[in-house]
Amino acid sequence: MSGVRKQNIFNTITGSIRFAAFWIMVVLQLPIIALLPRRKMITVKYMAVFMKILLILSSIKIVRHGQISKKRPLLVAGNHISVFEIATFPVMFGGSFISKNDVRNWPLVGYIANKFGVVFIDRRPSHATEALALVQNEIAHIQYPLYIFPEGTTTNGAYVKEFKSSLFNVAEGTDVTVQPVVTQYCFHDGTPIGEEDLAEHYAYFSNAKQDMGPKCSRERSAFGQIFHVMVLGGFTVNVYMLPPPPLAGMDRKQMAQEMHKIISDKYTEIQKR
């Protein structure tokens, strides 16, 4: 039976137990993460273990469509609906993320991200050229996939927001392969979650940043969203890995436009099924 599970006291208690278990898991993992070497393959692989526990506790199931490219260096670009893509991608593909440099200084999150091999980009104009060269050199030697969310924010799931071209700087003028990946949320019976239910219950976003589609009646924090999904009993994530398009000779703006068209067209197609 598809549809949003009706909330009751039993579901709330179950979700609360799962959420408490999540925080216990985080606390228990911290000593292990502290002992692991910073930004080494073993630590990057351990991120998948860390995220897998979150997905299990949240009752998130993954269905794969297609194959991840074996080419390296590899940049994976995908649409961004909620915090759960951050868990889904490492579990499916291994690898880590490219993130803005500010995250490095976030309490605890920055420490864990640095350990897990996240590549940080300094976007300050005065450091742009030097920072880009350093990041491109770093990516050239990484043998695991790196993920970006070119929308620059999460959305309500009604559409794919225009891509920020600055996030494709790292691939401009290099031999980095860029692969499009499309994420779709469904109920556990495989029925796509509609726009209204996505916005109200499953997507994590700011109403002010939406260009179209429904808005949510209550904006939640990231951890509030995780708790809400646990109460609802989770969902299924369809992940479509599309063939890397030929981007050689394109500048970052052309890359952003091409990748947005591919991902947006595919997302619109599968949501209409």
C-alpha cells in the first residue's frame, strides 16, 4: 500500500528509539574514527559503514539502476532532495564529497568530514586560482569517486534547480570524468512519492530557496528531518547511474548546462511513470 504512513503513538515511539540509537551509534563511532588515519582509503571506505547504519536505522532502501563508471578521476554529479543523499552515495559507490571550505570549521562535522576524505574548495575570490590548482592536483590522484550536488542546495523534489557552474571548475580543462546520477524517492512499494508528499514529509529544503512547486508547512532542521523520516518508516531511493557524456572542450558553464539537462530530463521522466 503506497502513501504516507499515518502517524500515531506507536510510530512516534519507534522513531524515537531509532533516533536515540542513531546518536548512540555516532558516539560509539567517534573513537573508531579518531583512530583511523586521516583521508586514507581505509577511512573513506569506513564512511560507507557509518552511513549504512544511518540508512538501516532510517529504513532507507536503495535500488540501483545502471553502473558507476570505472574511470578515474571520477566526479559524480546528482540532484539533491534531502540529507539522505549524503548517506546513499558513499554506501552505493564508496568515495567521498567535494564541499565548500566553510564545512571544515563546523564543530564535529568538519572533523569527521576531513577524516572521511572530503575535498574542500576555498571559494574566496582572492584565493580562487591558487585553491583551484591545489584541488585539481589533489583530485588527479584520488582513486575513489567524488560527489557534488551542483544545485548548491536541496529542493522540494518537484524539479531540478539550475546548476552552479562554479562546482564544475575542478573538471574544466582536465581529464576528470563527470557522471550524472539521478536520485528519486519512492514509497516502499515502488510508487514514486508525489510532489506534495515530498515537500511536506521527505524532502529537506528551505521554502525561500524554491523556484517552483509546493512548499512545506514546517521547515525542519537536518536532524529533525532524519527523525521525521524514521517516524514515517523510511522510503526507497532509486538511483539511476547514467553514462558520462562527452564534455571535453567545454568550459564550466557549458558543463553545468549539459549536466543539468541530462539530470533534469531523466528526473522528469521517471517521476511521470
